[in-house]
Amino acid sequence: MRIAIHAFDGVSMFHLAAPQLVFGEVTKLGLGEWTTQLWSTDGRGITTAEGYAVAGLGGPGTTVGADIVVIPSWHESLAPAESGLTNVINSAHATGSTVIGLCLGAFPIAQAGLLEGRSAVTHWSATQELADRHPGITVDSGVLYIDHDDVLTSAGTASGIDACLHVVRKHLGVTHANRVARSLVVAPHREGGQAQYIERPVINADTDAPIAEVLAWALTRLDQPLTLEDLAARATMSRRNFVRRFREATGTTPARWVTDRRLDEARLLLETTHWGVDRIAQACGFGSPVTLRQNFAARFATSPAGYRRTFRSQAEV
């Protein structure tokens, strides 16, 4: 997997480093040969927002034949992209590269026309501007990332890491993505549909000890019924108080969290076993294969069987 990451004067070091960090970890852990290369539109070095000079960059030719082209951010002024950049984006997309816009990086991609008639996300503070400039785009301010397979956009800052982990999971599976997340000490369970702007998107085991204990308890019982009453009783809280505390700690509802974890387990079993859908549905607590298929299709836009075929074909590459 070859990944070309765009660099420009004024880019923050975090945005430039995030995709290199996540994708580089794949190679570091021996999970695959993923290489990242930085490039600028003129092939010259750039100066980051923090004042550091970055040299040794490639030019637009770096994107030729790249599997993925990443626009990791964009100028805070939201200045229009030069035609040189949008031409490179269009050319890369036309020749089969997946184009990813992290944070404000959605703006050059939208200007290139790749998001017309599609949904997209960007940093929450710039969603209205993106919608105003491109009425043909459905801008969703309430998610972490949106993947159209050939084009992906993400929300601000840390959501870029979530989007990159999603790419790893998409190509290498849940197990490897979780290994990368653990190695980087970041949360592996932040799906694209999770709200991008919440006060505490990742649970704090110290300050939210009752909720953390319930999560750990529930993860060992996914094959069993896990009702709101069961979870609240485990935390020795009233239903109302538990739901409030749960949302504060995780950014989602108990029912959504349980379904997400069951789907995680289903993907893992589809990747690592030859079990049939009936057995997987039972092991993940969905009750019936029909319920598993419905939830799986709603979340991943494919069937369990389709997911297994796609994952195995990618794993063989």
C-alpha cells in the first residue's frame, strides 16, 4: 500500500503527522508493507504552522500509482485551492487512487468536484462554510468520518486518526486495526457515525469508574441479553441516571454502544473463523441471523457474507 500525503505551507504538524503515524504503524508492527510519502504541489519544502521546515518532499508525481492520496488539512483561512492541486486530486482519483480529506482537507476535494452529490464531513466549525460553497454536497456535522470507498472525509483533529484507523480496519481487518490502536494508545472503537463534538469522546476509567466497569463486564457477555435494566443494575444506578452518565462518558447511548460492540465481534468472527451466520449471530447476541444481517447492512452497507468475501480477497492481496 503506497500512500501520498500532501504538505503545504502552514499545515500543522499534528495533521501532517497523524496519517504517517497510523499508516506507518502498520509496517512497524509487521502487518503489511504500507509506505507514506510527503509531497507538495511544487516539490519544494514547506514550513509548518509551528515554524518547522520540512524538506525532502516529492512533487505531484508522487501521487501517480498511489493507492491512497491524503489531503491532511487545509489553510484555516479556507482559501481556494490552486488549480495545480485540484488537478492532481482529480487525476489521482481518475486513475484509481482513494482520495482522503482529513479535517479541512475536505475543502480542496470539494473544490475538485469529487464530493458533488455526496455527503461529506469536515471540522465542525467549517461545516456551514463548506455547505454554503458547495450546495450540491450534503454536509453532515454530526459524524466522525464518511467513507464513499473512493473518497473519504473526516471531521476535525483527532477524528483524522479515527478515519485512518478505519482505513486500516477496512483493508486489514478488526484485529490488526485494534493492534495499531493499542500500539498508539488510542481508542479503537470510534465508528464514523459517532458524534464529532462531545466533551469526552473517550472514556476515562478513573473518573467514570462505574461506567468503565459496566463496559468491561458487558464485553464478556455479548452473547447474552444486555438490556438497559441489566446495565443500570450492574452500575447500581437508576435507568435515567445511568443513561445520562453513560452518554457523558462515551458520547453515545447504551443501546448503540452494545450494538456497535456486537458488530465489532461479528466482524472479528467473520474474519477469523469459518462459522456460519447463524452461529455468529448467536455468539454476538443478535438472537437471529436476520437481526445480524439487518444491523450489519445498516451499519456497513454490505452483508456478513459480502464482508467476509471482501475481507479475504483484500487479505490475499
